Amino acid sequence: MHDTAAPATARSQGGATPLTTPKTRLSFTDPLPRTAVHKAADAEVLLTDARRTGTDRFAIAALWPRDHFLRHRGTGAPSDPFLLVESVRQAAILLSHRFYGVPDDHPFVLCALDFDLEHPLPPRGNHSPLGVLLEANCVPTTDSPRRFGMRLETRAYVAGQYIGRASLDWEAMAPSSYWRVRSRGTLAGNEVTTNKEPQVTPLPPTLVGHCHDRDVLLGWEPDRAQSPGLSWRLRMNRDHPVLFDHHSDHIPGMLLLEAFRQAALAGAPQMTAPFMQLSATFTSFGELGFPVTLHARVADPETAGKYSDINVTALQRGKILASAVVRGAFAAQAAEHGAAC
């Protein structure tokens, strides 16, 4: 798709509502080619169009399926906030290639991500996709001519209503540079791809907001005595159609984010979805063939009220892979948003 204007309309619960920015009209009709956002399955592409609206400013259109990211909410529940996260991740890739000249063969490295919802996402009251407008601003994070680093700041709108913001920091690297970075750790190259992660018994799906074992990313530690409290082993199903949509030489960032969400739910049973805020930092590559432990704790149990902050950390071989602060509503305020199996 080329950067040309095209009229479009996005349908909301109340009917057809145009989503536009000044002097910009976006198409909400068909998803972009999956290669434009580094996806293997057409069904996983959320973006439909993008236009430049100023220097480093863009308008991006997305269509959200009504029962997705991992299909763990009922008909009357709000859309999954991780659809916003995945839309911003795809937008970073699309803008890099289309507007900043990043070659197609460059791997992308996720450095940090956060979102803050001011309003719950609209419920999936019917089966039509939900049109979403992202107003985006790109901010360079490095001055080096040999590195491409950006921070993408977005504001999200549904049917003209502002629903929240999300941002993402990433780098795009030449393949040779990427593999130099990947080889800096202590693992040999053949270990990265040949080792298989150990089998882990999953937690009950309802404990982490799901309906099926396939979607559960947390399992019991083999020796619970050595890991007291809120500690679990990461489970990875490399045949998962969403979390492993395409081949990866490391643990995908979106998989770790979903594991953080599940750890927050398991660590604070009185808390339930939807999550209103999340802030995550990624510091190391996670190797697919070695165990990962997740730890969670309530940030301040003495002052927990309507919302609670949960600190979650993922560790592998003594190294922190990523950490996050997850904020979610307590069951008393959001009990109707649990899984419907």
C-alpha cells in the first residue's frame, strides 16, 4: 500500500462513524499485508492504513477483532487491552519500513512499553471488528547514524472518544549487528536453537483468566520449597498460533507481557481484568531452551484500594530478562470482566 489518501469509515457500536485527523482520511477496510508488520498469519494483522500528518507524526488505522488477544473474555466484556499493545508494536514496524527506510530484513528489538487506559475498551457486543484510530508521534532515541532507535507515542480513539495512550521504545538493527548483540551472552549459538524448555505443569486456567491449558503461561516450580511465595515457571508452547505466530530465535516480548499479566492475576486473586496500566522494561534476550522464573509481589499491600500495583520480574540463569509494573482493578469493581469459558 502506498502513502496516498483514501476515504474510509470505521463502524462502532452506534453505527458508522468517520475516524479522521485533519486533512487525513484512513482506510479501515482491509488489513495490511502481513509482511508489513512481520506477521505470518493474515488474521494476526491489526493495522489497515497509515498516513503521515507532520514531521514524525502519523495517523494509523486499526481493526480489532471482538474476541482477541487470546480469547479469554465473554461477549459482554471489554476488548482486550493487549490489542492496543499489539497495535502499537505493529505500528512501530510499519512506520520504520514505510516512512524511515528501514530495510525489510532488519530485526526489531523491543526495549520498553507502557500503556495507560482512561476508559475501559468498548465491549464486544457484536462480531464486527472495532475501528481504532492511533495518533502517533515518533521521537528518536539515539544520535548514532549506525543505529535506528525510536520511541513511538500514541493516543488511541474509538468512535471519536479518547480511550488512552500507549508508547513503545525499539531499535531496528542490521542482521550482522543483531547477531553480534545476540552473541554477547554466555550461551553458544547452537544452544540457542537446539535446547528444549522443560515441561511444566500449568496452573489452572481460570486462575490466570483463561479457559484452556494451551493459553496458560505459568506453571508450578519443580521444587516449591526453593521458591516460596509468588513464583512460577514460564511455560512456552511454540505451536501457539498467536504468541508464536512466526519463528523467533528468542522468547517474544509479547509472550513475556502476557506472562506478566497472568502473574499479576495469580499473585493478586482479588484483582481481575481489565488492566488499566502497564509499564515494562526489557533488558536481556530470553533464550528458548532454558527455564525462566517469574516473581510477583503487591507493591504496597497496606494501601491497596480500588486498584493495585503488582511488580513482576522474569529471570533466566540469574539474569533479569524483563520487569513490569501492572495495575489492575479489584474484583469488587470489575468482577464482570472475568473469563467466560
